[in-house]
Amino acid sequence: MAWRCSGSSNEELVDNLYKAGIIKSSRIRDAMKATDRKFYCLPGSDPYEDAPQRLGFSATISAPHMHAHALEYLVDHLKPGARVLDVGCGSGYLVGILHELVQPGGKVVGIDHIKGLTDMSISNLRKDKHSALLDSGAIQIITGDGRQGFTSAAPYDAIHVGAASPSKPVELIKQLANGGRMFVPVGTYMQDVWLFDKDHEGNVKEEKLFGVQYVPLTDAPTA
Ligand code: SAH
């Protein structure tokens, strides 16, 4: 897939993901075009390659087709004014895209347990024209254990988890709004993406989608 969707610019990368049918929604295409991946990759990496890139701190920015895929499952919950949580925000790239989708009036919280990465997220988002949103709180980046979510901004209309939860993410399910949806890889050696949907009465429906290989949600490394 990488050779097919990579581009020589952000525009070309996103157009190739769209042509390949990985991006289906024009809203996702436009939000990904408005968020240049170069601001979220380290100098010397290849931001327009459809592949993960090293961020340092043993983390990578996920491949664009993985982000596109996750966004497709969440898009109906990413309306203007929606509240969103991105667990394991790493580079901050998805936070930037998510914000494009929920403005005006929406709020996106990114959480990562490595301070070096949350500092990087903030600096990347500032490079990508988002300083005012960080200053107003429309985008909030938190250093903490994402397995516990972030209760002060809950409930969330959409939750994306960018690392695998070893078991059912009970605390995060609690923080879903009625009508909300979570996209989360679950498992240890064998992992699958699960969708958790909370209906308007608060009942939760779960659906297993497909096998994946994500890094696990872990305890923060001790310095
Ligand atoms: N989605 C991000 C990064 C994905 S890599 C991007 O594309 O840029 C997975 C991320 O999960 C890493 O940044 C790692 O630090 C983070 N992570 C792992 N365990 C965590 C935990 N318990 N709480 C918060 N973040 C965690």
C-alpha cells in the first residue's frame, strides 16, 4: 500500500489515499489536506510517504492510511461542535485533523504519557497555525495516562485510541457521550480494532472490526 499512496506533497499523498478508496469522505480529504503532515514529522523523515515515521521516545507517527481508516469510522461523530479525545496523541497530527473536522465550536483533547511527546505535539500544532486554538483551549494537550482518559473535558462524542488497550477500555467507555463512538485496538499479542457505540439511552454496543498491530498502551517509562 505504501508505494501506491505516497506522494511528493501533502496534497498528492491525500489525493492518492482518496483515489485508492482509503479516504471515502470528502470532509476527511479536506481536513487531511488542511493539515500538512510535514509539521508533525521530524526533520529528515519522509512526511509524504504512506508509512510510519520515527518521532523519538520509541514512538512513531502512524501511517496516513491508518489515520484515514480510523477517521472514516469516526466521521459521523466528528461534526462541528463535537468533543473529541485522542489517546496516545504522539506527534499531534491527528489532533490537528480532528480539529479541522469539529470546528467551529468543537474541542479536541490529545493525551500522551510522555512529556517529550506532548511538548512535541504542542510545538507541531503551533507550527501548523494552531496557536490560537491551543491558547483558547479549543485544542488541549495533556501529559498523563490515557488509559484513564481525561474526565474534566468528558463526555466525548468520539474517542480515538492510537495504541492497543490490553483489555476492554472500561474507563474510556465511561467517558463516551450518549451517541458517541470509540475506535480502539484491543489485545496483546493478537489485536483487533473494536468500535464501542453508546446509544442515546447509554447502552453500549461493541463490534470487532479487523486484526491490527499497534504498540501497546503501557505505563510511562521511569526516567
Ligand atoms: N497517534 C500518534 C502516535 C501513535 S504511537 C501519531 O500518529 O503521531 C502510540 C502513542 O501512544 C505513543 O506516542 C505513546 O507514547 C502513547 N502511549 C502509550 N501508552 C500510553 C498511555 N498509557 N497513555 C498515554 N499515551 C500512551
